[in-house]
Amino acid sequence: MVTSKVPIFGAILLLSASGAMAQMRPGARAVLQACKPDIARFCSQVPPGQGRIKACMKEHIHELSEPCKEALFQAWLKE
């Protein structure tokens, strides 16, 4: 059970990448696009920066949408 969470937690680190969207790696950009509704749903009141959005997403890891989880997993596979 713990090992199945590792890819998601590892890939969610991509959400914490700083800089503009244009500077993101393609995998991070795909994660952001797929997870945008989840970020809005669960973390809209969280101020960005210092890993706060990433921490919020980790708190809701079991509630994330399937497209978001899939994007996180695919990004993890490409690392």
C-alpha cells in the first residue's frame, strides 16, 4: 500500500516547481493542466509559495480526480 503511494507523492513534487508555465517541463505542465480543477476544489484558499499547494494536494491525495492521478503517475514514469 505504501509503495503504491510513492509514485503519486513523487510526481506531486512537480506541482511545486516555481517559475512561469513556459519554464515548466512538459510533465509538470501536463500535471498542472490535469490537476487544475483539483487544486481549485481543494486548495483554492491556500496561498501559493513555499510548498503550500503541494502540501494541500498531499492532504487530499485520496480525493484527487482520476485524470489528475493519471497525470501525476505519467509524470513520475518519465522522471
